[in-house]
Amino acid sequence: MKFCLIAALLVSLAAAEQKTLRWYISANHLDANVAFYNEHKNAMSGFYGCCGGAYVDSNGAVTYNMSELQNQTATYKGLGLTYHIMGSLNETGVLNGGVLGGVADIVAAVKASGSDGIIFDYEPKDQPTDEHAQKYANFLTAVKKAAGTSFDVGMDVSGWGILDKFPIYGASHLDIYTSMATTYYAKSALSPVGTAFMNNMTHYFGADQSFYGIGTWDANEATCKWHYGWNASALTTFLDTSNATHIDLWRCDMDNYSTPSPDIYLPLEQWFHQ
């Protein structure tokens, strides 16, 4: 009996250790982000450095500021957090295959930064075809193959355009697939549409590779660029019913830092540490 109780406890602890709770932050606001961590460290395990930390143009040339990336990484990982930079791509380069010429340089840059990996945020508004998605996936696959297990490679997914072509992207075998609009908004996240979306994520990507994004709310909603409709009760319901292992928070005040609502933290802390 005692052995069973100990085994159950170990399983519970292992499950808790597998959870992640990461926030998108405006990467160069170092002091503000450190202060944010110090005030709410129990409600976070990592940062995603928004946005465009590395860019691949139509010819495969890669641009970044290595001193900034290294400084960000050293600062945030020095707090005990994981830190992933964000990558962006030129649409023409995706469509004509030019971005493939930047694979070696992007991998070298991520390694040199010391970060835990890179999340690609590519949101084309036109040509929402399987062919377009496949060309994007070709790039992601090439980056993942070149990176191996040296760092995480991920992408933002959503319910529109080419970002909902889950069977295509699943074949890239990335480490992180993090959701945007469909789960950012409370109304859709808590609906049958949201449930089906998340089930499809776990089906095509795997449970441990499926990261659910949530849009935050501020103490003063007027400071939010986007209004996602969450409150503490709705967030608690989502966390209790979604079977999530990984939660990513997108700040509604990303473009102009304000103060996230105080009631956002307790549901996150309870979920993360239970």
C-alpha cells in the first residue's frame, strides 16, 4: 500500500514537472520583463521573445542582432526560465523556396544565441492552399532536421489560412505547435469548435507538442490592443477541462505594456503547481 502511494506521488510529480507555462513578452523590455517575473514567478516557466528575433528574406538571407539575442537569453535564462526567440519569414521566399537557403544560418544563429529554440510566426493572409502550407512545412522540416535535438523548433498554428493544415505540419515533427486565435479568445476556446481544434492538435502533433495559447486581459481593458473575453472563472474552467499540459500566454498589451489583471495569476498558479 505504501509503495502504491509513493508511486502515485511520483507519477503526480512527474506530470507536474512536464507542465510549461510560458508568456510572450516584448523581448527588449528587459527591466520590465525581469520585474514582471519577480512579481509573478509562480505563474510562469518561460518566455517567448516577441517578435521577429530572426528574419529570413526571399533569398534566404538571415538578419538578426546577435548581441541582443544573447543578452535577452542570458537575462531570462538567468532567472531560471526557458527562453525561445521568434522567427519570421518572407512570403515570396516561402513560395519560391528561397527561404530554404537560410536554414543553415538560422540554425547557427539560434545555437549562438544560447536560447532554447525558435518559434516561427508566419501568418500569410493570401493563397491559403495546401501547396503554400507544404512549402512552409518544407522549410520547417529542414530547420528541424538541421537542428536535431540541439534546440526546440516550433510554429504558431491557428484556425485560418494555411495555419490549420495540421496533417501537413504534423509531418514536420516539430517540438512545439502553439495555438493562436482559436484558443486566444475565450468564446471559441470554450466552445465545441475550440474543443475540436485542440483535439486535432493532439491528434496530429501529439499531446506533448501541443501548446494552447490564451489571450490575457488587463486591469484596465482600455490598455489592451486585443480583447479576448477571458476572466478568472472562464480561465479556470478552461484549465480544468482542456487536459492541457502546456499553456502559452499572449499579452493583450504587447504593443504598450500595462498591468495584466491581478486575477489572472491564481488560476495559472493553481493549474501549474497542482
